[in-house]
Amino acid sequence: MKNTREQLSSILKTSAMALLCGTFLFSCSSEETETATTAEEPGLAHQAAAASETVADDGKGVGPVTTVAIGEGVEDALAAEGKTLFEGKCSACHQLSDQKVVGPGLAGVTERRKPEWIMNMILNPEEMTKQDPTAKKLLGEHLTQMTNQNVEEKDARALLEYLRQNDKAI
């Protein structure tokens, strides 16, 4: 009987903590939005609205990458670096097939998207899902914000090359 009471007490405590944490997170999120839109500084509400607007779609996305020079063939050494990065940072959410895990399957991504878009999505996922129409659509379909893995541009380029290698093998 005592063991059952202890288990019930433990479950109730855990449930209460989860409820409190959820309430705290929700209230922090709501408060932050309210503060940004009702701030006395006139530019803040405008900046918050502008950040969520869709940008003109040139297929390159939103971020630091405006041009990418890629050759006809795959650079094997760069692709090997990309494979290591993919396995460590991306494979928990993405498959190289068309199978969805948390995020979309990546088979054929280099044929559907421009290299700049792919690299900007890797480097700048939050802004992409706020402003880029394709990224917004993907967020709506998969209901999960891509995590910013804090990779450098050279690493994003290696990941791109690995994805190119995968798509050429299909």
C-alpha cells in the first residue's frame, strides 16, 4: 500500500511540475509577443510585423548566402566532410530518402531547391521559416521548426555537397 501511495505521489508531483512548466513557457511566450506589439517605442511593433512578412521569392531564401559556385561533378572530399556533419547534426530529424522523420526526407532536395536556399535553410532556419514562402510551407506541413545547429558557412557548403552526392546516386 505504501509503495502505491509513493508512486501516486510521484506521478502527481511530476504532473504538477509539467503543468507549471507548460504554463510558465506559455506565459513567457505570450508576454514576449504582447510586449513586442504593445511597446511604447513606435518602431518595435513595426519591426516585429516586418520580421514575419514574406520576402520576394527568388528561390535563394533568406540569409547570408547569395551565390554558390558548384561544379558539374561532386567534390568527394567536401562531400565526405558533409557526411560526417550530416550524421552528427541532421540524421536525427532527416533521412536521405523521401521518408519523413521529424523533418522532410531529403532525397532530391538539390534538384528541387537552389544551392543558396539549401545553405540558407541550414544556416538560418528561423528567419527562413518566418520569411521564405517555401520554408513557411514546409513548416506548415511538418509542424516542427528546424533547429539551428550553429554550423559555419563552410560546413553548410559541405552538407550541400553531401546532399548533391546523395541525389546523384539516386
